[in-house]
Amino acid sequence: MKMTKTLKLAGVAASALIAGASGAFAQDASCPIKVGVLHSLSGTMAISETTLKDTMEMLVEQQNAKGGVLGCELEAVVVDPASDWPLFAEKARELLTVHDVDVIFGNWTSVSRKSVLPVIEELNGLLFYPVQYEGEESSKNVFYTGAAPNQQAIPATDYFLEELGVEKFALLGTDYVYPRTTNNILESYLKSKGIAEEDIFVNYTPFGHSDWATIVADVVALGADGKQVGVISTINGDANIGFYKELAAAGVSADDIPVVAFSVGEEELSGLDTSNLVGHLAAWNYFQSAEGEANAEFIKTWKARMGDERVTNDPMEAHYIGFNMWVNAVTDAGTTDVDAVRTAMYGQEFPNLTGGTATMLPNHHLSKPVLIGEIREDGQFDIISQTAEVPGDAWTDFLPESAVLKSDWKDLGCGMYNTETSTCVQIKSNY
Amino acid sequence: MLRATLLVIAFCLALPAQMATAQDSPLQTLLQSQAGEVAKPGRRSVGVVIDALVAETPEGTALFLERWQNKGVFLNENDGLFYYAQKSGDGYELFDIATDAPVGTATKDELTEIRPNGGVRRVIGGALVQFQLSDPDKERRTAALDAILRSPDASQIDPLRASTEGEPDNALRALKERLANLLTARFGASTDDRITAINALSGTMDVDSRAALNQILTKSAAVAPELPQDANIARVLTVGEDISQQDAYAQLVDAGIAPERQTADTIKARLSDNIVDGRVGGIPVGQLSSEENREKAYAALAQAGTVPPLVTDETIQTAINEHAFFETYAESDAAITTAAETALSEVESRVARNQIFDVSLDAISLASIYFLAAIGLAITFGVMGVINMAHGEFIMMGAYTGYVVQQIIPDYTLSLVVALPLAFAVTFAAGVAMERLVIRWLYHRPLETLLATFGISIALQQLAKNIFGTQARPLTSPGWLDGAWVINDVVQIANIRIAIFVLALIFLGLILFVLNKTRLGLEVRAVTQNPGMAASMGINPDRINMLTFGLGSGIAGIAGVAIGLYAKVTSEMGADYIVQSFMTVVVGGVGNVWGTLAGATLIGGLQKGIEWFNPSNTLAAQTYMILFIILFIQFRPRGVVALKGRAAGD
Amino acid sequence: MKRKSFVAENPSILWFLAALALFTIFVTAMSEAAGIGVVSTSFIKTLGKTLCLCLIAVAMDIVWGYCGILSLGHFAFFGLGGYAIGMWLMYARTEIIVTESLSAAAIPPTPEEIHDAVATQIFGVVGTNEFPLIWAFADSLFMQLAFVILVPGLLALVFGWLAFRSRVTGVYLSILTQAMTLALSLYLFQNDSGLRGNNGLSGLQNIPYLGDVPQSMISIAFFWASAVALGLGYVLCAYVVSGKMGSVIRGIRDNESRVRFLGYHVESYKLFVFTLTAVIAAIAGALYYPQAGIINPAEIAPIASIYLAVWVAIGGRGRLYGAVIGAAFVSLLSSWFTGGGAPSIPLGFYTIQWTDWWLVLLGLSFVAVTLLAPQGIGGLFDLIGKKSKSEGAK
């Protein structure tokens, strides 16, 4: 009797073992070329990340229709890290060792990227990260196709200072690393622009915060000393819905207190009625409303595939550029070997959907134009400002510790190079 | 690009009659002289155009400024002229900017919409003031007043005064008078005028008056060897009390009076600059891994004159002692600043009192949301003792019902009227189904209901995701719920929150009525207290349990519609409320609707209270609130409103 | 009364240990570290983590299945254990990197400089560059190991003492424990908590001073450590629930008042069980997170502890091996389904994607298990046992 019990136990273990290990046998085929997609399909981040998984599948299909890469079909390997940060590391390891993918496109949140970094660096993988982020990081194995702070936050702040004449800033954010770091950078940037410390109001709220009445009232009260108030919002995800609803209810118009958001795009606006938000701003490298043939084509394919009501957004463009650059780099290198592709990536150029050309820099960031858009009634943006291409900067110039650092993987072979002492601080990234 | 240009040219050739006729009005000519700035205006540079326009005021200036401000002006790429345009069919109909007369058509590709940004719009608004102040259209006059509020200016006083006389609208006239007073307080010609205006401001509370007073009281920090006699000094700062020693010294450094203090980094940099034969100031480099040796080495270097001497605490202290630190007003007239200080302190104390009132309103609103979310649970958990972890998902189902109804019925008011009962019906049915299929088998195992309903909860959540997708869905409140009830300039509350509050009251009344005054309520209480006895009295406990559970679930559905209206509709929205709701019920006291009310009030009030003391960290407020609840339950394990006797048993 | 050795009383312990040992050796032999590589390193990590989950499930089984306290907060202790060890891992790893880079400078660094640079590295992401007070002992492995046990132990002791003293029982206690873990996770979510807020502690799989050892070896080492911990934990738990003490504990589950009237100090027993299991959970956490690589506050959100209860329920309460089976079975099955390992089922009009439908299935299976098989999977063994031997398993 006891025997059966134990046998059963062993059986369970063994079957689980086989289930997990079976993937390990299929290896070493150079065709098809495997593209790992590491985006959450469930959990809190699924809201944003599922779209990117669909984008990747669309891009892979399009490339296959064009004949694949190096004469091979591309195959998208989709895994679901379920918005669970440790699971990101596990799935990344699985993609690289079990599925033997040649490249990974994935992640949204910074914490998930930090979770994946040690694994990617240990196994020398290749990750394309498509979301605007806080910078202060440079990994040999990651290409950051989203905006660094100087490609989104700083130009938007300049716009506030120059064009809107804002003198008092409310930095509202969700309590996690991207808002915290961005706000730190912005605080020191604003101080360098002569804004006094007491004219910067910082507030952090939890994920999914919905009770905004008090905070909105606080922001309105900031105007009591007669200075023009502006809000820089790094509020993440669906907390924005409650925030904008409360703004509208309090009758705060964009002319009184403009709000510029770094995490609100077309996708987020589709979740609310925008008629009261007209005139508030967002800063991105891409808006669906950008005019141009490539963009029109991209939107058409996307809508044909996903449905007419679906919108395109900035991280999708980042994946579009990143994927195409990778395809070109692989073609140039004639192999999918990570180091060869990495070298071939530097200087890769690809046309942006918004016009102009994105260039991959030796610090693994893109040079891209910065766009500022005003919210329209239909949930789209009117582009009211578009800069020339801005080269992404891994280490901000506005924090003293980071100002001396520089990332150059091409010539210096170092992501954290101290220009004062002319030494490489560390080869691995900090996580 | 080339192809597009060719197409445009072909189009122009094919339809010469449709081409816009050339405009040569003075307005167009003036604009053409600054065409680049008109097409791409910047806040700082647009003044040139505006000044020119205002100075000459060619025909149609006012209309042009207005259209320009509202993104109504287009640049025709064919002739480089500016037009107004209106969409007609596939193309646009063009209008002359001076006369607003139709002058032809153009395609979308030929036209560029001119989009002045918010800053430029404000500048244009300022320029428009003079045209709009006495405009017959009330909206334009309001816009002019808004523009003055946004950028007050001394030059606006006279036109504003002049227009006040003839103002037909009472509200607008009051506003104009208020504005004139505001402007006089800041920019008035004589001291007496200004002081009178300032005194009038002391009775107000609005942001603009406070802004005006604060602007008058603009201060700047200054440092000098002695207090100056001629300056209007706001206050003298005592180092160590009003200003820290560090800040005081930094001020001296900024003023160029004292040398900057060396930081550890600069000392280190100087040392490494002066390494001679592996030694710095006679100390071997290898020994420089301590602060003490570094200071010695630096002192040696300073002695030799290679580096500036070290700024020590004593030198700092002496420098500070030799100077006076103070704040001066930008306004030189002391009588005005004194009057403004008095007025401002009066205003501020009134504002503070009203803020407390405002926070209390927010607290009541939050409490009513918690109450609404928890009241269904108060019935299922409180009365029946069933732990329903899927309660949050019933809230979500209600919200999605609202969303679906809005997709079918586009009228927001009507759809809300339909959605509320429908949400009740849907979740009532779901609740009854759940009770029949699952919960009734588990009445004697309360802890296991928790597990089973948790299973249902994650299944429902995922199901919602599969059906509605992961994006948040819009649930828009009808127009009459937009906006806020403005009690005064500080105290206001969004209408939707008032509606939720009313809804919560209605449900409180309804539930009290059902439980205490109806047959059903009697039977529910009977079954809750003693099912066996109730059954032998002819009550069917199965039916009662089913109905009670359905009722609790149905209310959750209605709460879902309300919560969706004020926040968001996602598949995870239920999870946000479930723990909160349980705590509301537990803190309030299980088995009692009044308890739930007390719990919701306590939790909502507490959360707002903590937030008020620590406004920059909402997360901390939630943490402290939960800690408080844990402690509270230690001392009152049965909640605020505790039942006594038999009914209180587990 | 003299009683038999508790192991002799529970021969199933020996069977369990034997199976665990066999399994461990088998996996090791098949691993990449052994050169065979049938079992990938990522799967070894999964298995190692699963063993840790089994350990906390055993703890949960003691506190719930045997003592009747449905704690919905044991993952808080698990997480605290992970944080305690994670602090040392991060500190030591960063210190090595920093020392190396600073030694390249012209002037040798002072200890304070190294300390500050470590702080800047670790806390740069949350915008500060100073060590909070709670990191005072982060440079000492010994102290942090002690904290793995002390911090969760103390928290459980204080919390348990407060709760049991005021006779909070049943669902109230469940909700109270849930509130505790919610408060803790919300607190840790704040950036100013001193534990890097939402970022948590990351890169924990890179063990300091073992930089040259490949992950395949490290993963095996942790796998073994987890197996040993599970074995020891199992024996300890089996000991606790055997004999007179076990009877009292079970008595409390079945009828607390009656045990109290018999003269036992019920609160002390409950407090002992609660604290002991909290410590076991913490040890499991300390072994789990170096394998997971990152710990952050989301790990101790209330939902995690609910899952824990579900594993135990599915595995079968009141039998230790049930907890082990439940944790292993559900967590492995979960990772198989969500990993896209399960084939989609085309129905013609609709294709069932398991990544979309797995949670629905899991949710419904909780319901099914609670309704139809309250004894869980472990109950099956009882049935088999009863059939093959007439005197029955109990």
C-alpha cells in the first residue's frame, strides 16, 4: 500500500520532469530562425503587452511573406511570463536554452527587464526592449528601442518651460522605478533651469489608483501663488482613467493646467471618453496620427488583422523599427550569431513611421524624433511639435553621478564608462 | 513624395476653375510678411505677428485671431496663402481670411492645418481681449475674461473698467469687477487704490486672489554685511533656526562672497592631480585610503600653495557671523506689503478651514464607495456567513454589463437607466447560480467556501479577459453627471461622487427596509439565526439562502456600474475592492448593515485623514490604514457594531 | 507511557525521504552539470523552486490542515526570508564589482567610499544613494542568515500573540492574516521602504564569490539544498504532529473550546505552530529567491498566499505528503500550461488557447476539488490504501 503511494509520487514527479524536459531535445536546427516573444499575456501588464505580442506575430508573418531571413522561415516562439517578474527570468532562460531562440523581443516594465538582465547577459542572448524607460542602464545584450529620458521627458519639459511658460511643476507618478527615476532626473533638470525646489510638487500613487479627488485638488491649489502650473504625469496604466476623469470633473482645462503624460498613448485613451481631455498632452516618438505612407500602411495592416477599432502606439513602432533593424543586421551579418548581429546593428538605419530615419547608436539606443501631441476628441493626438532626431542617452546628463558616464559598446566595449577617470566601471549592467 | 507632388500638380491643372482666387487683402499681406511664424508659431516669438496685427488691425483681425487660436486656419501649399477651411465631401471648402467669403476648394493633401500650441493660444487670447471684452456674444466675453485671468497685465485695467459699465450679464459683470479689483491690487496706479483693492481681496478664497496676493508678496533671499535701510525687508533670518548653516553658506557662495567648500570628491580629484612619484604631499598613495590621511595630504598641498586652502567649519562660521541673511519683498512700498500680508493670512486661514471641510467631503465620498462595494458582501458574508471571494468579480460583471449596454444604447442617460437594473439582474442570476451549484454544499464548511469562491473568482476574471480583452473599457457617465458641485472656491465635489453617495444611501435604506420590514427579511433573519427552527416554522431555508445570496450579488452588480462610471472597467477591477470590502465588513461588525456603514466611514475617513497629513505618499496612507485595522480588530474583534448573544456565534 | 519513536510510528516519512532522495539523484544525474543535459538548467531551477514551494506547503498544511488556522499570510514570511538573504546577496555582489572598479582609480578608495558607491549602485534605481538603517548588517552573511529566521519568526510571534490572545478565529483570522500580508506588500511597494520598492532585489541568482561557477552548477547546488530543506522540514513537521502534541493540535482544529476546557493552553499551542511554520516558510523563501533571481513586493501580495491554500487543498489537507503533491502538481502544471507547452485544442469554430483558458480551468478545478473531493489528491491514496488493506490507512 505504502509502495503504491510512493510510486505514484515518483510518477507525478517523473511525468512532470518529462513534460518540462521534452523541449530540451529539439535543438540545433538553424532553420527556422526563432524569434522569442516575451510579453505578458495574463496578469496586470497583459493590458499593454498583448498588443506587442500581436505586433510581433504580425511582423514575423510579414517578413515570412517577404521570404524570411537568410532563406529561412522565421518562427515566433511566444511564452507568457504572466506579469510575474521572477517568471520573466525563468521564461527568458527557457527561451534561450530550451527553445534556442536567436533573439528575444519583450518586456514592458523596468522591473521585468531588470529580472531578465542577468539571464540574458549570462547566456549572451539578445533582447529588444520597446518601451520608453528611465535610462541609467546599459547592457551589452539589450537594444533599447523605446525612448530614453532625453528622448521623451526632457523635450516635453522643455516644451512646458518654453512654449507653455510653466513655472510650477506637479510631477505625478505611479510608485515604481520609471516614474521615480524620471522624476529625479526632471527635478534636477528643472533646478538647473532655475525652478525652485518648492515649485516642484511630487506625488506617488499605487498601481491602479482610483481615488484622485484629493490629489487633483492639491494640484489645483498649487496655482495659489500665481504661477503657471503644469503637470508631468508618469502615471501608469489604467490608473490614468480615474485621474483624467477626476480632472475633467474638477473642470481643469488644458489651458489652465496642462498635463503632459509619458505613459498615455492611443491604447490607454481608447479606455475613456476624451471629450473633456482635449488639449492635454502626451510626448512620444510616435503617434498614430502621424502622416506618411509607411504609417498609413502599418495602420492598415494592423487594423485588417486585429479589427477596425484597434489603434497603434509608440511601443509598437519601437518593435517595428527594432525588428526590421534586426532583420537587416542578420542579413548583413549573414548569421544569427548574437555577437555578429550585435556588431552589425551599430549604425543600422531604418525609416521611422513618423518620417525621418532611426539610427542605432553604439550605446544601443536609437536616434528618433520627439513628438508632442495634444489629445483630440476622437482619442487620437494632434502633433503640435516634432523635433529633429534626438540621439538616445543611456546615462542622463542631469544627475551628477550619471553625467560622467557614457555607454559605447562599439569602440569602448563598455556600457558604463567613466569619462572622468577614463575607466570602464563595469561590463555587466547594474540590476 | 514625388508622386504626391505630381498628383497635386495634375489635380491643379485639371481643375483650374476650382482653384482659390488669390487674396490680396491687407490682413493676408501682413500675415504673408511673417508667414513662417504664423504657420509655426512659438510662444516667445509669436509676439511679432500679434503686435503687428494689433497695431494695424486690418479688416478681419478679430475673427482671424479667434480662428487661429482654435486651429481653424489652414495654409494652402499651392499658393502659400492662409485660408479658413471647412470640410465638405472629400475635400475642403476655402474661405477668405479677411472677408470669410467662400473662395474655392482644396484637397486634404494641399492644406496644412495650423496648430498653435497652448502657450501660443494663451498669447493670442491675450491679444483678443480688446476685441472681445464688449463683444455681443457672451461666450467671447467669457473667453476674454479667462484670458485676463491666465495672463494678468497692467494694460488690461482700463479696457476692463470701460467694458464693465455696459455689461448686460450680471454674472459676467461681477466677474469683471472682481478681475478689475485683482488687477488694481497688483498694478493699480496709487498706493491707496491698491490697498483698497487688497483689503477687498481679504474676503475671498479663490486661487486667483491668492495668486494676486502672493505675487504682490514675492520675496527673494538676500545676504549683505549689514541689513540695508532702504529695502522693504520681509524678515530677517537667523542662521540655525530659519535657515540651516549649510544653506546660509551656500547663499554666500552663490553671492560670490565666500569660496565653495571642497567636497570629498573635489579633494580626491585635487589629490590625484598632484601625485608626484607615487606620493601626494609626502604621503604615499597607498595610504590615502583613509579620510584622515587625505586631509593631511591636502593640507600639505595647501601649505605648498598648489591647492586653495581647505574651507573648514570655523571659516564657515566666521563668514556667516559676518553677514546678515534676510528676505526682501520685490514690492518696495511697505504699506502695500503689510496690507497684503494681513489679507493673505486672513484668506489662508479661511482656506485652511475649508480644506478640512473639503477633505471631509472626499472622505465621505470614499466611504460611500467602500460602502457600496461592501454592502453586498455585508449580506452574503455578514448575514449568511458565506465568504464570497468572487464578490469582486460580481462588481466587475456589473461594470461590464454597463459597458455592453452602452454599446447597444448610445444615449448615456438611457443606457444608465437600463444598465442599473440589468446589472442587478445579471449578477443576481450569477449569484443564484453560484449559490445553487456551489455554496449550498458548503454551508457547514465556511473556510472551504473561501477556496471554492476563490476558484470561481479567478475563472470569472480570466473569462472576462477572454471575452472583453485586456484593455480597459470605457463606461461614460451621462453629461449631467459630469462636472462638480462647487460649494465655494476650495470646496467642491464631483457630481458622479455625489451620485454614488446617493446610491449608497438608497441601498442602505433599501436593505434596512428589506431586512427589517418585509417578510423576506424576517425569514432571512430567521434562517440566519436558526435554520432548523426556521425550517420547522415552514420557511424554506434553501429558497431564502438562494434569494439572500442573489440579493447580495445583485447589489454588487449595481455597485459595479457605479464604480465603473467613476474609475475604470477592467477584468481586474474586482480584485481592487475585495480585500478592502472584507475589511470594511469585518471592522464594522459582521452581520449588521449599520456596522458596514460604520466600517466604511471609519476606513474612508481614516485613509483620507492620513493622506491629508502626508499628501505626497498615498501608498503609505493605505499601509497605515491596514495596520490600524489589524490593531483595531485586536481590541474589538467583533467590529464597531458588535452583535450580542446567539447571533454573534461563528 | 513510553511511546515508539515517531518515525517508526509514521513509516511514510521514510518512504517520502527515499522518494525525495531518489528524485534528487535522478535529476542531478540527468542535469547539464552532470554532462547529460536532458534536464535543462532552467528546468532544474523550476524543480528547485518547486521543492521550496513544497516546503512552505508542508508548513501551511501543519497550520491549516492540522491546526485549523487558515492563514492567508504565510507568503509574507516566505517573502521576508527571501528579502533577508537577498540583501546580503545584493550587497556582497555589488561590493565586489564596486571594489574592483574603484581600485582602478589613482587613489585607493576609503571604506566609506566603497560603502557609498555600493549604496549608489543598489539604490540608484530608486533615486537615493544612502543605505537605509535596515541594511546595517547587509554585509554580514551570518547576520542576514539569522534574520531569515528572526524577522519572520518575530513577526509571526507578535502577530500571532495579538491575534490568538484576543481569540480571533475562523474566517476573521484568515482575513486578518490577509490584511497583514497586504499591509506588508503595500509597505514594501513604497520606494522609501528601503528595499527598493517595486523593483525589489534582483540578480540574486549571481552568487557572490562564485562568479566563475556556471549557473548549471549553482542551480544543482540550490536544488540539493532545497531537497535537503524539504526533507528536514518534512521530518520536523511530522514530528510536531505526532504524539500527544499532534493530538492536541488536531483537537484544536476539531473543537477548540473543548481542548481549552480540558485544560490545555490553546493559545500557546497555536502560537507555537504559527511561529514554527512561519520560520519554515521563511527558510523556504530564503532558498527560493536565489533560484528565482528576483524578489519584489508583488511576490507577497495576498493572492500568493491564497494559491498556497489552494495547493494544500488540492493536494489534500491533514496529510503532509498531500501538501507536497499539491504544491508540486499545481505549480508545475501551471508553468506547463502558461508556458505555451500545452497544445491548443481546435474546436472548429474556436480554438482553445491554453494561455487564455488555463486559469479558467484551474479556477473551476478548485471548485470541483472542494465540492467533490475535499480530501484532495491525497484522498486518492487513502482510497487505494483502504481497498488494498482492510484496516485502512488511518
